[in-house]
Amino acid sequence: MRCARFVALIALAAGLVTGGGALAASAEKGRTAYIRHGCWQCHGFEGQGASSGAKLAPNPIAIEAFTAFVRTTAGRMPPYSEAILSNEDLADIYAYLQSVPKPADAKSIPVLNQ
């Protein structure tokens, strides 16, 4: 049963990425959902990570792995079922994490190069 659920999640995530009849993700809505669902409390407001939560952005893990982890995690983070976090909100949160810009290269910051 668990394997079938995992396969279904991977298929859903693949549809989100490829657009195959899937949801159109919104980074703006994703930021709102990220805050509303409390993700920021452990992962920071921009997914930068903290002592209680992993770094999520920039460059989040692949959508398939992200979706599978959020739905089935058995670690310190509780799993977020579809009843708690809709597939649309999950896709939007992923779009938000993808939209977080990379930090400036240290070589481009004059005071760090003195």
C-alpha cells in the first residue's frame, strides 16, 4: 500500500513539473501558503534553513523528492497529508522556493574582498 501511494505521489509530482493536466503553480501564492502552513518556523522565511529545519532554497530538491518527503516523512517534520496541505498549495510552495534568488557571489561584494 505504501509503495502504491509513493508511486501515485511521484506521478502527481511529474504532472506538476510537465504540466500534463496539472496545476499551474504560483510563487506568489506559494509564499503565502509557506507562511500560512508554518514552514517558515523551521526553514526560515526564504527557505534558508535554521537549526530546526533544513535549507530548502535556493535550488530546492527535485519536485518528486520534495513531494514524497512532505507527504511521507517520518522524521522530525510531521507528514503533511493532502487534507492538511493541498496539492495546489504544495506546488505553489515549490514554485516559491524555486523563485528565491541565489545569494550574491562573495567576490562581487567589495567589502569582503579587501
